[in-house]
Amino acid sequence: MKIHFGSQVSIILIVMLSSLFSCRSIPNGIEAVTNFNADKYLGQWYEIARFDFRFERDMNNTTANYINNPDGTIKVVNRGYNYVTNEWSEATGKAKFVKTPDVAMLKVSFFGPFYAGYNIIALDADYKYALISGQNKSYLWILSREKTIPEHIRAEYVNKAQSMGYDTSKLIWVEHHM
């Protein structure tokens, strides 16, 4: 059977879209925070620790700012200082809830129609500290409303992540000095 170039492209697109839409937005066995209040989560957060990945490589002074959009999505502005190139970098995207707004399971896009999981898996009652998972266990962040985090919160979140199967030895502790 001979397949024409156009048919090959169509098949590839179907496979890619199928895999895109069938992707889990949260790792198996991990639960997102429930009774979530998005309005309390909005505003600026400082990245305290993260697993390294290419979009944040060599960055310190990293922050995330969350703002309500009129359409019910959340504007996401990530910013950081690349200490190798000595340049600030900023990326703007949008997040939307995977289920309902009271479940802290979102998907975030910085690149058009492509979304990645953003799951709040631990959050204190005052919305000052958060533990975030990506769509798999290769992504993990600890966030704070301040540039530092108390040692007992740090230990609690690291222990929680370890108990969920994350390799916390891979955490990079972010410096905030600007």
C-alpha cells in the first residue's frame, strides 16, 4: 500500500494530537489540593526550589505572577534572571482549570495550543507556601510569597514530596538577591 505525503502528515498529526489530549496533567497517585480558592492564590510568588529544566536553566530571582483574565483563565507571568547571560527573561502564558476551579489542577500554556500540567499538591491555609507538581515527576517547585521560606516549611514540603515519590535530591535552591 502506497501512502502519499499528505496522508503521512495527517497520520502524524492525528498521533500527535491523540497523545497530546491523552496526556495526564498530574502524575499517577498524586492528588491536587481541593477546596482551592484561586482568588487567594493570585499575585506574586517567589520560586524557592525547583527541578532543573531547560526553560529555567541558569536562573535565579525567579518569580511567578498570577492574574485573573476576563475569560476565566489565569494570566501567568514567569520572570527570572539568567546569571550566565546576565539578562532578565520573561514568559507570559495562561492557565485554565482541568476540572473545576475548586480543584488546584490546572494546565498552563506558554506556546499556543500546547499545555503542561500545573498542580498544586500542598498549600498552607494562608496561601503563603505551595508545593507544585508538573504533569509527571520530572517537574517540582516550592513557592513562597516571600523570598525565603521557614526551615520547618521547607522540611515539611521536601518530606511531603519524598513521600510522593519525588527525588528531592534534584531540587535546585533558588537565590533571590536583586
